[in-house]
Amino acid sequence: MKVGVVADDLTGANATGVRLSKQGFTAATVVYNDKIPESGELDAVCIDTDSRYAPDEVVVRRVKKAMESFREWDAKVICKRIDSTIRGKIGLEIDTMLDELGPDSIAIVVASFPDSGRVTSGGYLLVDGIPVQATDVAKDPITPITSSYIPAVITERSKNSISHIGLEKVLDGVSTLTEAITSEIAKGNRIIVVDAVTDEEIDTIAEAMAVIQEVQMVPCDPGPLTAAYSKAFLHQFVESNKVIVTVGSVTSLTGRQLRYLKDKTNSNPVYVSAEKLATLEASWDEEVSRATKEALERIHEDDVLIITTHTEGNSILNLKHIADQQKTTQDALAKRITDGLAKITRLVMEQTNYPIQGCFTSGGDVTASLCAFSKASGIKLEDEVLPLAAYGKLIGGHFPGLPIVTKGGMVGDKTSIYASVKFLKTKNAKRSAAK
């Protein structure tokens, strides 16, 4: 599956391409008068039309040329990159794209870029909390910004009906937002402006857009929505595939990350008793057998199978006391815990009938144990999901080429495990869509 992005300047094209790359796409930027490279690796292309300050007839001609290039390239998702401070001829460019796509196309405009301090509420764009018309960027000598109300800015150059969906609908979740978007489409509105303050809300918008398949949805934004929607659209190809998340860390950060993952994926973790694994006795095998059986049942319901020793409010085991009782070392017992998690993971992958599209492991010890129990000689590293979280594939062993993301227990924020899982799904969806 291929993603095409029309951008009105080179910097914006590159910025969106980078967002797509971080989600697992192989992206490139080309200028409007060049051909898209004939590379089998590319699945996301941003075309710079260099049209922000061009005359209207030039804008239309260059956007049409970009759309023609994407049709020839067979792009399935078409996106419009708009300036993060709503400069340029946004309405005219969106209209041109909708005309090229036909009557069954709808533009969803989300001008938010939370990482850069751009958020939208009530239809207004705020830059670091200040209405964009009150910032220095509003003094652009060629296209000054005279309004912060996004629907009004688009209306200046658009012939289409425009509506706005407020933040309250987004916060109510995917189902409510889907109904709201569908309602606006039924009213004949072809450009819909939606509020968002956080990346999580942008994900909600993207997921709602992916649910609506009767029309072609066109994300129009500075980059975050394009990346999120492209992921959500891709995931329709791999609904039956599973990701296994194996976590042994007991840090409070890991707890927050697991809670966020559970909420976003509606997964019910398989909780493994660390106490029963922290032993050289028979309870280790019994707990591995019990948890494996539960996991094989759970994987029928959950696309993301979570296997973890981390439970809410759990206390840290006194490994020194247990080691003294069993006449062994704390390190030996700690390894028994990670080995138990690794063996459960391996047994599930061996025994399930579902295709496993990848694994996530938190903590170097868990990762090392999984490599050992799967007889992998190492991990071929290919990408960085986020700082200190690596993507690669297992080398040799029982699962050669299996995609895996590894991360330290103290790395990232509450969204990091979820982001890693989405990255794995995107990588696998690309391969599935290409078949």
C-alpha cells in the first residue's frame, strides 16, 4: 500500500515524510516536475508543489500534476500537507485535490501539531497558547494571517461546504467521532475541520477516519494526522495477525505504559507470578505451563497478547531472602523469572495457529532470554522506533526473521509500548499489502 502527500513547500514535505518514516514507512520527497523514483522500496512519497506563494492558476496546475503522478504510482492513501500556521492557499489546494479524487472524497482538516506547540480548539489554531493571528508569523509579507479560525481561513479560497467538529466529540472516543463525521458528510460538507490538542486525540481522529470506508478520506494537516491515518488504514490488512508483548519490568513507568496499552488495545494481560518463577523448584514449570495455556486461550480474543509479571500494586520480591532459602544467588533467580517469560512466549508462538507479526520485549534481560529460548543468534537491527527503542529481526533459531522491538524498562513515556506495537503492525501491514 502506498501513501501520497501533496505539500506546498519542501520543508513541509520533508517534515511529513519523516513522520511517516518514524511509523515504519519508507518515505521520500520529490519536487513537482520530477517523476516518482522507480524504487520497489518506497511506499510513501511527498511531492513538493512549491505553491504556497504561487498564482492560483499555477497552484491548480501543480497540484493536478502531483495527483496525476500519484494515480500513476497507484497511491491508495492521498494526503494534503498544510502549513502548521495555516499559511498558503489551503482552500484552493484542498478543492483541487477533491476535484481530482471525485465526489466520493472528504477532506479532514486537523491543523494541530502538538509536538510543535500547535493545537486547535473551538476551530481556532493556537501556537504556544496564542491565536496564530497574534503571532509573528501572521506578519507574513505575502500571505499575512488575519484570522485564527480555521474554517474561515479555508472558506476564503474554497467553494466547498465546510463544517467543524469540536473537541468534545473527539474526547468522547472513536465511536462518537465516527458518527459525528458521518453526520457532517450526510449534510453535504466535504471539508471537515476537527479539533485536537494532543497526539492521542489525533490518533482517535485517524481511527475514526479509518472506520469510514464509503468515501475516500483525505487527511489535511502538518503531518501527525497523515502519519496516524496511514497507520490506521494499513492495519485493516492484518486484522488476524497478532503481536506479543512480553514485559518483566516492575517500574512504575512500565505500569503506566501497560495501562495505556491495555486501554488503547482493549487487551487483557496474562499475568505471570514472579514469585512462582523465582525458584529452582517444580513451581517454575507449573507456572510456565499454566500461563502458556491461558495465553493460548487469550490470543483468540486479543490482537495484542500481553504476557507480564507486572500487576497493579505488586510488591517487589525479596530475591535475597528467597535465594538464601534455596541456597542460590539473586542473579540466578532473576534469570529464572526472565527465562520463564521467554519460554511462555516461545511456546505460544510455536503452538498458536495465528500468524505472529512481531514481538515487543521490555528490558534487556527479557530480550536476552527470548533470544536464548528461541535459539536466535542475535537481532539484525534495522530502525529506531523512538530513542532507546530498537526495531530489528531475529537471526536464525526457531523464528528467523521475526520482527521485534526492544526497549529498556525506564525508557519513554506512557505511550511508548503502544507506539512500539503500532510500529510493528505498520511494518507487517506494509508487507501484507504488497502481496
